[in-house]
Amino acid sequence: MNNVLVTDGRQRSTLAVVRSLGRAGINVTVGEDNFPSLASSSRYCHNRFQYRSALGSPKDFITDLIGELNRKSYDMILPMTDITAYLMMEHFDKITGYTSLAMPAKDDYLAAIDKGRLIQQCQKLGIPVPETYFIDSIDEISKYKSNFSYPVVIKPRQSKYFIDNEWVETVVRYANNFSELLSIMKKWNSSLPYPMIQERILGPGAGAFLLFCHGQPRAIFFHRRIREKPPSGGVSVLRESMPDNGLMKDYSCRLLKALNWHGVAMVEFKYDNRDNLPKVMEINARLWGSLQLGIDSGVDFPSMLYRMVIDGDVLPIEQYKIGIKTRWLWGDFDSVLCRLTKSDKQQNLTANAPGRIRTTFDFLKFYQRNTKYEILKLSDIGPFLYETKEWFRNIIKKN
């Protein structure tokens, strides 16, 4: 058939999938609740499928999805966000009656997206993580009062919760003292599990991209974050492939083997400035935002995943190009604007964060050796033109 359905056409990772599979001669249908989208603007988008919003109308989204799978045959379906992945997991049996769902088993997926369960799994395996406190009530906070070293991070166990057929979004918060911590916790949504309270790890971010086949690795790729949006930590806008790292490899493989992982995952780390050791922060249990970097460096995760789904396994890839950088230009510009227009306190920046002049100077380095652009590709210019138009439209809306 050579047909693949990929959801969430707005995502940069979806565009990377469309380009990867499209170049391999696979017919990619892009799903989204509104068109045009970033991924559907690509020359490699074979077809479009419009569904009702997975965020606003979850039941209707599944109804539309099942209708499309009943209408047309697909080799596999790829959910590209936590929302669409979770909903498909909730209807796993229905979906897999029509096509292959390129995801791990449901229980393994749920264990990975719950940051609390993930931290506890790492602790059992002896894998370093931030000092973490789990509470079940406001009263419990006081017993840890003397343990906290500020600022602390108030981290929800999940970025979004699906409750009573509705999505409830959460945000990571910081507290600089016990009074702030108590105030944040008292305002916590009582319908959600209490968040974790973690020490803040200061240091550069890094990550391992992995493809596993029934608990065994088939591809492992490492990268470091150079700049993020917002600057204090968030989505990477400039990142670089790095050599095989013994510790990150050991921790990632031990963790995913313990979960008997099948499919792709990204294990996120932060190198702790105090001991220079990588600490596990969380797992992306799906294809990730910086996916294009792996492809640019020689590890084509979407194509490998497709082959693994179709053939049952895939030949391992053990080498890739080191020092390749991938830059998301408009995201990088947003990061610079944030740095220039907000105070260090507003952004929760550390004392050693680059200043405004250094940040601007670094941004203006448009042509650097081994640097590739994530969206901007002259051979496929449509997505960059679409993104540029949307960027200016959003600026006009805000003003």
C-alpha cells in the first residue's frame, strides 16, 4: 500500500515525518483540524484529512479517525502529540483493527508519560534524577520544609490530563521560598493529582533519541541543546548532534529495557553543573520536536520506524554525523525577543545566562558550518512560507 496517516499537521515533527517518508516514496496523508497547516504545505504531502479537534472534541476526533481508517487502507498511523497519542491509546483495539499504531504498548506508554512514575522507576534502577518530593496533601509540604533548596520546581506529573472527556492543561511553576510554594500549591486544581516538587537542576540540556524493537535498541542518537524557547528552558531552537555518551546511553537503555519499550522515545537529560552528571528529566513517548536533527545527522527515525512496523524489525544504525546543528529560525527569533523584552526575573534566568548583547550576536550568525535549517528548505519552501505568514499574523493579532 505504502500509505501512512500522520496526525497534527501543525507540528514541526510532523513536517519532518512527511519529508522523510515522502522522499522514500511513501504516500503520506496529513491529518489536522484545520488547513492549510505546516506539514500539509510540504510538496511531500500526498493527501489531507480534516478531523474535528482532538483538544476540543475528543470523541468526535476518534469518530472522524475511525471513519478515515474505514474509508482508506493505511500501513500505519502516527500520532504526533501527547493528546492524539493518548486518545488513540484509549481506543487502541478499534484503531489496530484497521492499521498498525506505531506506538508502544498502552501500559508502557502510560508509565512513560507519568513523570512521577518515571522518576520512581529511575530511582529503582539507580538512574540519577533530580531530588523529588511526592505529596498527597497540602499538609505534607510542611514536613519537607527544611529539605527544600530554592528555587524549587513545581512539576505536574503530566502536561495535560484527560478528565471527564475534557483536557485539562498544566504548567511548570517555580517557587523562590516556602511562602511562594505554599501559595502555588493551595491554588492547585483539586481534580488533578498533586504535582512533584523538585530541585532545580542547573546545567545544559541534552537528549537521547532512541528506536527500540521489543526491548532491544535499534538506533541511539545523542544531541545537546544550545538555545531554547523560552531561554530559561523549553523547546530547543538550536541543537547539535553529539558523540555516543556512555552514561546517557546506559541510563536510556536500562530505562527503556525495563519498560520493554517498542517504538521511538526521547529521553531528556540535564547535565548537573554540580557534578557534571546527566539527570533524567522526562521521556517523550512519541516522535519529538527536534526530530529533524536526527534525520540531518543520518538517523532517519521515521523511515526506520516505518520499516520496523512493516517488516517486524530493522537493521540497527550505530553511527551518525557529529557536530551537525539544526536551527528552527522563527523559534530562535522568538527566543531572542523574549530575552530582549523581559527581565531576568520574569524569565527565571540563572546568573550565568547569556546577556542581551551576546544573545543578539549569536542569533545573527545565520551561516555557520554544519548548520541546517529545520523548516527552511529551498527544495521544499512551502512550509517556511506558511510559517512566516503565520508568525506575522500572530504578531498582528497580539497587537
